[in-house]
Amino acid sequence: MTAITAAMVGELRAKTDAPMMECKKALTEALGDMAKAEEILRVKLGSKASKAASRVTAEGVVASYIDGGSGALIEVNCETDFVSKNDDFLAFSNACAQLVAKQNPADTTALLALAMDGKTVDAVRSELIGRIGENMTPRRFQRFASTGKLVSYLHGTRIGVMVEFEGDETAAKDVAMHIAAMKPVALSAADVPAANIAAERNIAQQKAAESGKPPDIVAKMVEGTVQKYLKEVSLLDQTFVKNDKQTVEQMLKAMNTTIKSFTLYVVGEGIEKRQDDFAAEVAAQVAAAKVSA
């Protein structure tokens, strides 16, 4: 049987805001499977989907570069928040964004093979690792080659957005800031990934089934829940952060502006950082000392 640790319970609580004992019960029922435990809690308690973007602990920066219709958004990871503020690390990240925009590498492996300061990107990276003493690497990027316009918004260095648009630049910048704040999954309801919809539908069906209502009512409840979810995660359907009387779509129409696509990166999203158990580490060191003595 999988041991349910305090760290696991704490992680699930951070994701769902559910009571500690409920988190432990869910983890026990799920045999330690974090994703399954989260689903169990959402069914039992109505907990909202985890907002991993605001709780992940992996470090690094998001950098952007725009030159006319070409642009790039990139996430470069490191091990600690301290290094994420290092000037050399920031310069390396910005240079990588520029290379992606200008040379269009196929993936991060191809990016590392490109030339930077007379060396490869990977060689420059290795030198930085040796000098700073911490691992770092480009994790992901999105390149834009648009016939329209591009605008980016960086919230500090941890959240980055790039928007491809036609129309008013101020409106596009406002949308980029809105995306950073509200974190939509897709441009419209039609663009939301089928897997996301299926997961929400499955949870809604389980919750509705527990109501004991007739099948036709349950079906309506499920469909209502799914439609509500789609409005919450679709950019155009979201309530505009600067005017709660308008949706983003309504604001854009008033400004005669069209959003063609966008990319949102949040540093460390989806990465699980290793959690050190200090007490266990000390105990192990004490035990090792006794053996050697």
C-alpha cells in the first residue's frame, strides 16, 4: 500500500484548498495518485480545478522578443529564485528569445545548437552553469511569424504573454494583460482541447449522478456545468478585467480589433520541484555518523 506522507497531503491541499483530512482520505482512496485524488475531491467537495500556475515552485523566467511580424516567447528554467534574477541568466534568456524569433529552430535541441557569441547556445549555457553553479536550460518556446501585429506582456519575469492581432495596439496590450491575469485555456470555446472538456464532463457527470435526480435533469445539469466551464476558460467569453460589464469579445468589437492567437507561459507550470525533507536528511546524516564512528 502506498504510504501517504504529510508532504503529499500538503501538496493536494495547496492545489484544492480542501481540508487536510479530506485530502488524506482522497489520497488514500486514490492509492497515492495525486491527479486521481484531486478528481475525487472535486467530485466530493466541488473543489475548483487546481490553479497550478500560481502554486508551482520550479524557477526561471519567461522572456519575449518582437521584430516586426516575427516574435518569440520562451521559458528558461533554473533551480533557484536567486539565479532567476541573475543578470547573466536574464541576458542569456533574452538572447535565446531573439534567436528563436530570427532563426526559427524546430525545438529546444535545435535552439541549443544555434550560434551565440561565437559558440553554440549549449556551450554558452554550460559556461553559465560552471560560473553560477546551477543547472539551467530552455524549456519551451513559441515562435510567431505573423502578417498582422504582435504585442507581448511580461508580468515580472514569471508570467509572459504574446498576442497576434489586427487592429488597435492598446486594445491588444489590454488583452495580453487580461490573459496574464485570467489565464484562459483557448481563444474561443471551439478551441478548448477535447481532453479538457472530457475531463470536466466526467467530473460533472459524477457530481450530478449523486444528486439523485432523473436522467434528463442530470443531463441538463452536466451540460450546464460544461458550458459554464467553457465560458470561464475561453478568452473571448471571459469578462474583461478592466470592465466587468463587457466580455473580451465585446471590448474587441468596440475597438475594431481581432485577436488571431496567443501564447501564455507561467514559469514552472506543470513541473514538480523536488521537496527536500530536512528532518529526514538530518536523521540520515546522524545515522551515517554513528556508523562511521
